[in-house]
Amino acid sequence: MKIALLCRSPHLYSHQRIMEAAKARGHEIDAIDHLRCTIDIASHRPKIHYQGRVLSGYDAVIPRIGASVTFFGTAVVRQFEMMRVYCVNESVAIARSRDKLRSLQLLSRKGIGLPITVFAHKTSNAEDIVKLAGGAPVVIKLLEGTQGIGVVLGETPKAAESIIQAFGGVNTNILVQEYIEEANGEDIRCLVVGDKVVASMMRRGREGDFRSNLHRGGSATAIKITPQERATAISAAKAMGLNVCGVDMLRSNHGPVVMEVNSSPGLEGVEQATGVDVAGKIIQFVEKNWEPGKTRTKGKG
């Protein structure tokens, strides 16, 4: 097979591992910077130009689109779809998962466990927002934040109200969620490939930091998840329509609650923590499922 890996930085661990796994299984794989692509929107012969040539002959695309370039990145993925190239994660599924509010609404519609969540733009009623989210402490998030950036804990009612009002001062949309105290600063990252959880790890935040993101200095260890957690991760991936993703969950007193579904999950932390060849499993999934023009978007909305 000839595979296109859409990514900005081919030297990153995740991208190197995917390319190594593809080559080890006898495939040709090219790293393509999607921001350097030019889309030729023709009525009957859609094309993508890249570094002075037309991209052609690809059997499959593995998109690794960064959150900051979702709009253009998904446009490139959509163009490959129009060219009848199989995309592991489709453009609509990537866009769906990147919209935090939309993704939470879709998960809610499917009955998947979530923390109490309030969405707001006007923050003059900060006191009411905190109460709707279950009362302090609450977690306040910028809708556009990634990797733990723009996530703040409001430990007391007054502190939470002040943070909400401060975010409101920069004219942004915010999510306010209940703080799952029993999670104790830990979350679970499940790597879903197809209809299976192929690897799971427990992430712990730095001392004094309630955020467990590895980019923020957290640590990770392999974990055995419960059948309910496994079912929740798979259901969340299906709700987004993603074939490859990371599902982040917290263990609450009322069962697993999903915090986020990531369409371009990093592989370094989970592979090193679990010893699972996640990159190889992604390539095996491509081998099993690719067909010209095939679409597998499972989610709706």
C-alpha cells in the first residue's frame, strides 16, 4: 500500500513510529505537511498539489491534524475523500471531536457518562453558572484550549466566579464542569483502534496540579480498565465517528465520565507506559479496512 501521513512535524515520536510500523509491514509511506498543500477544487477532477507535484496513487491517509490548524487540515482530508482515498479518520469526525461543545452534546445524546457541564458566553451571572455546575470547586475551561492550557480550577465560589468573570472579559466561550474530587488528579487515557481499546494508561498530574496532561509534566503507568470503562471508551469513539482516537476518562463515584475524545492522540506516553505497539495496530487496521472511496463515519451530528 501507499500511505500518506498528514502531519506538520514528521520527526515527532508518534509520526516516526507510524512510519516505522508501515515500512516494517512492507508499505510505502510519505509524511505530508498538510499546511503546504494546495487544494485544486475542480468539478470532476479534484487534486492536491504539494511541493510542485500532484499527489496521486495513495491508497490510504492517516491524518494527524493539530488542533490549531483544524480548519485547513480537515479541508485537506476532505479533498482526499473527494479523490476517493480511504481516510482512517474522516474530516467530519475530526471536526466533530475538535469542537468541545459539540462533542459533549453528542456524547450526552448517546447516554455516555459526563461530568456536569455548563456552557456560557456572558459571564455576568457567574454565581449562577457555578451553582449550575454543582457548586465549587469547579473546573473552568476555555473552549479552544488544548493540552491542559486554558484549564483552571476554581476552588471556592468566589475564586470560581472571579475566574469566570476574567475569562468573560476577553470575550470568549467557556465550559464550567464539576470537579471530580474522587479522581484525585488522575485520569485514564484509552487508545481506541477500530472497535477495540488496544492500550490504556493512568495519567497523574504533577504534585499540586489537578491536570494530568503529560505535556504539563504528568506521569503515566499501564492500567487494567473495567468492562464499563472499556465500553465507555468504545462508545465515545463511535459517537465521534473516529476509528483511531484517545478517550480521556475520570473515575467518578457514579462510574466513568468522559472528558475528551482526541482524534490525534500522542503515542509516546501510552507505548512507553504499556509496551503495546499502538502504531503497528493502526497500520494493521488500515490494511484490514481500506478500500477506494470507502467511508466509515459512524457518528452523527
